[in-house]
Amino acid sequence: MEDVSLTQAPSDAEATIARLRAEAALRARHGDFADALLLYRQALGMAPQGRVDLYDDLGHLALHMGEATVSEGFFRQSLALNPNCTASADGLAQALCTQNRYKEAVDILKAALLATPEEAGLWNTLGVVMTGEGDSDRALVFFNEALRLAPDFAIALYHRASAAMDQGQVAAALGDCDAALAALAPEPEQDGQRAMMRLARALMLLALGRLEEGWIAYDARSDPALPDAARFDIALPPLTLQAPLKGVQVLVVGEQGLGDEILFASVLPDLLHDLGPSGGLTLAVEPRLKTLFARSFPAAHVLAHETRREGGRRIRRVPPTTLSADAWTPMAALMPRFRQDLSAFPDRIGYLKPDLARVAFWRAKLDQAPSGPKVGLTWRSGLLQGERRRHYAPLAAWHEVLSTPGVQWVNVQYALEPGELETVERQLGLQFWRPPGLDLRHDLDDLAALCCALDLTIGCANATTNLAGACGAPLWLVLGPGGWPQLGSARYPWYPQARVFALTRFARDGAEPWGPVLSSTAQALKAEFNP
């Protein structure tokens, strides 16, 4: 990369800084975050006293790269140079919000709004903070104020759509998302926001049950303008799903998160049927799923895909030996062919096959545990950054469920925080049974067997409950509002045996937002095991 001398005349230096900033922004839009970072730092090196605009650029880039603490540092450096810069205060609040430091973010925004109450961007970010805290009522107030000040403020329209989703108003959310896309400037600088809105719109369509449109729109998940969109390094032509598949040799690659790979695998039996005996399926999945998927799909050649970070991007590859296939496809791209409406979801309980010997092993172990029905509990994902946290009821909110008489609770929650389980045990005077020797995060084949040995697994939608559902184990799901996997229904079409307890809206009206749905869960559990 070209290096620039620091001895240029001031006017030349300004022109060079402007050129470097423009080139860095272009690199960032194309996902070349590492090069963008170098270019911004090179520009900053030409301004020995520092510059607010460059620190802000670096702060936003770090946020895109998922480096919230680094982003925070850049915005604080910017504010040290100009304490009255509302853009820097706004960026700092976003970085704090991503770290779940909501009170600090509110304090920053309140101070900035006292100085500049007509700044729509600050009201918008304050709404984002409220959304992250699960207070959609107050969030809507702040988004509406931002839009009063700037009616065509695209990002505020998008965030108001998110708040509407939190209140279960999916149709209203879709209207705001469409308006946001229409209001967004066409310049390439907006490609990142455009991609984010397009993906949100796809999920809204799916949440409304408009599957045919939704799956086509879901292609937005692969838009390179999305910071976390995976890039597939696979030297094969894409699979044409409209063409006959009989006799075709296909490579299918898992995508998105671990739970998504399990969820979307429900179409693999349909794909194998259409390929026929003369066709062939090579299946590349997350390494922890390889054993389970190989047992479940013996007609397929199952291997592990490889994912690494390069320049801030996720790059997914498969071993070169698999590249003899005729074509390849990401797993979710099969949905438009096989799941165009709810009636296309088969009444198929269990498409993944646990190790029956390990199921028997865990049943024997559970027989040695204290008496009572053995119920596994998992209450959150392993990824709780930013607004994701509100979609999971904290363990403390489960007290009424955990107090169900006669139930022996089994911990199936991976990535426990220190003392998390012990605190609830002391408060409620109960003892979770902990599966001896089982790594709940990494040994997914054995975890699937344990779920099949339990009388019931209860929890949020995460890798564990997806394993239980896909293996046909008894499953109850406790979900937030507007979740797209329900596909506009009151059930969970992917797992016919699953019972759903769904929160209708996120709001802070003086009551614990998860209280009603968990109370219903507790009553159902008591009726199930203590009729």
C-alpha cells in the first residue's frame, strides 16, 4: 500500500487526508476492513494533533468490525478534542450500547441533548438504547421525536420498525422498513444500511408468513455490505434450484450460526429425495455437527467446513477434495424450493439421529439422579452483545418455572457465567443436576443424546433447543415477540412436537416483561407433571 510522506505542505496534506478517507470508506464498504483501518490510521498520522472526523471514522469502522471497546476508545479521543461534538457523543453512545452499558449511553445522550435538543440523530440513538433495554414503549417515543425533527430520517424509520417488531406489530414494522429503504440515499456510502434494512425486511416477510417473498428477499443475508456476512470461497457454480435435481452432484454448505445450520437442515431429506439414487450430496457443516449429521444422513458425504477471519471478514471454505461436485449452494438457499408455504413443512418429528447407545447411557445416569421428571433448561444464547440480550429472559425471571414441585432440573445451558447457576440454587433451595463429563458447548453429539434422554427440554431458541427439536425430543420454547422462525404461525413449524410460549411484546409498564409468559409456562409444566 502506498505510504505518504508527513512533510507535505498543509494544503497538500489536507488533500491527501481527504483522498485517504475516501479510499478507506470505499474499502470498508467492500468489506476490506483491515485495509480501511490502515488507510484511516495513515490519514491520522498526517494530523499530529489528532482530528475529530478521523477518530469518528475509526470509531464507526471498529463498530462495524465488532470491536466495541476499540470503537469506544476512538470516540472518547474525538470528544477529548471537541467535547461539544454531537456526532462523537452519538458514536460513543452506540459503542456503549453494544457493550450493554445502557446507563452510561443514556447519560452521554442526555448531556448532548441538553446542548442540542433539535439533533434528530441523538433522539434516534436514545431510542436504540431503550430498544436494547427492552423498553419499546419509550423507544417509540424517541424515534417519533427524531422523525418529527427529520421526517425522512431513514435510519430512524428503520429503528422504529424494530421497535414495532418488539411490540408484535409486524405489519407496521414492514411499512416503516419499506419507508426507510425508500428514504435512504442511493449513494454507495449507504450500502451498509441498505443491506441491513433489506435483511430486516426479509425477516419481517417471513414473520408475516409470506414465505415465497421472504425466502427470495432472504438473499440479503449474503450482501457483502453487511459487516458479518460470510464470504464463501468455493470454486463451483451455484446450484440452480429451478432446474431438475435428479442425478446432480451437489455440495451444500452450512451458513449463519450453529442453530441456523440445524434448523435449515430440515430440508436435507427433501433434497436427497429429489437428487435420487443417481445424484449425490456432499454436506459441509460446523465441525461440532459432523458426527451427528453423518449418522443422520448416511447417503451424504459429510465433512466440516472451515471458517476464519480475514481482514475483519468471515471466510468459509471447504476442503479442495469436495470440489468435484456439479454445483454448490448455501443451506438456506434451498428454502425457496422446498418451503414455499407452511403446508410444505412436513409433519416430520426428528430428522437428526442421536447415538442410541449414548441416549441409553444418559437415561441410566438420569435414573441415578434425584427422583422426579428430568427437565433440561437453557435460557439464553452464547452471544448477548447489544440488543440480542433482550430476546432472552434472564435466569432470575425463571423463578416461578423453577419452583414447579417435583421436577428435577437438568442444566443444559452452555457458557455459564461464574456463579450464575449457584445463585439461583441458593435463592430457591434447589439443586440442578449437571451432566457429568459433558462439554455442553463442544460435544454436541452427546448433548443431542442427553436431550433425547430427558423427559423435556425447555428454553429459548438456541443451539441446544434446536438440537432437541431436530432430534425429535420433547421441547417447549419460550420466545420473544416477532420471531421470524414461527413464520406467521402460533407454532414452530420446523419441529412439530414443540410447544410454544411466546411473549407478545417487549415493554416496560411496571411489570417484568417476561413475567406473563413464564407464568404460563410454569402453569403448563405443573399440569404436565403434577396433574
